Amino acid sequence: MNLEEALNISKRLDTDLIETSPNSFPPACCLMDHGKYKYRSSKKKQKDKAKQKTMQTKEVKFTPNIGKKDYRIKMRQLVSFLEKGNKVKVIVKFKGRELCFKYMGFEILKDIQTDLSGLCSVEHSKRKEDKTISMLLTTLNQRKPKQHKVECIKRNPNLTEAQSSVSSVIEPDV
């Protein structure tokens, strides 16, 4: 079909003649309402974007001289972020004289890593910056959080189902 015939048909049907693949020989064209096509494609993009789950990076900050209860609270926060599927950046901040005791920060990060070994993996290991040490944690895709809770209960038979896995995992060895 030549170009004039295609243009006449598109005028009769009140549609647009759109060249779909200009590199082929002869070039392929189709008849469609271009405005309606653009509208549908934009709606499809919006729908796909709404379905897409965005992963956020959350931050949890510790200090080198953190207490047991504060540690547990922060760990509960960490576990909830990981269960929601977010990445978590764990930061240990040092102030003043605490900079002389950087080994304490590394110990805290090591404790966190061992406490959460069944729930997450370390994406970026311990990074030293000016007054902070940080590491990035991500959830393990193979395991579900409920499986982790069941395993914690099996390890500690004196726990009840109602208690969260966080309380069993978070007991620091300090």
C-alpha cells in the first residue's frame, strides 16, 4: 500500500497514521488515535509505578556506651524495619573523648550482626568515617520473618508464642 492510500484511509476513519518501525523496509505503519494511545500509555505507567515497591534506607544510630534497655529498643526498631523490607544503615556515633575507644563501636556492630544473623545480611561491612562507624543491613529474601520468630522460640523453649522474637534475640552479652 502506498502512502497516499494509507493517508486517505486514515482520514476516512478519523485516525492517525503512525510509523511504528522506520528502519524496516518498507516502513511499517499503523492506524490509531494518537491522543488516546498517549493517554493509555501514561495511565499504564502510573499504574505500574503505583504497584512498584520502593525500598527505603532507614538509619538507626547507636553510641558506644549504650545501655541494655536502649540497645533492646533500638534492636526492636531495626527488626521492624527489616521485616518491612527496608535496608537499614546502622551508625555508631562518637563524641569527644569517645573517639579514643573506637573498638567499642566495632564491638557494638559485631553484636548487632550476630544478633540479627538469621534475619539479615550485611551489604556493606563496617565503614569508618570521621566520627562514625556504619554498616548497611538488608533482609534475607529466602527466609520470612515468621520463620525467624519460630526458630527463636524453638531455641528458647521457655518463651511463649505471644512474645516477640526480638526479646529473645536482643539480649546483649555485655
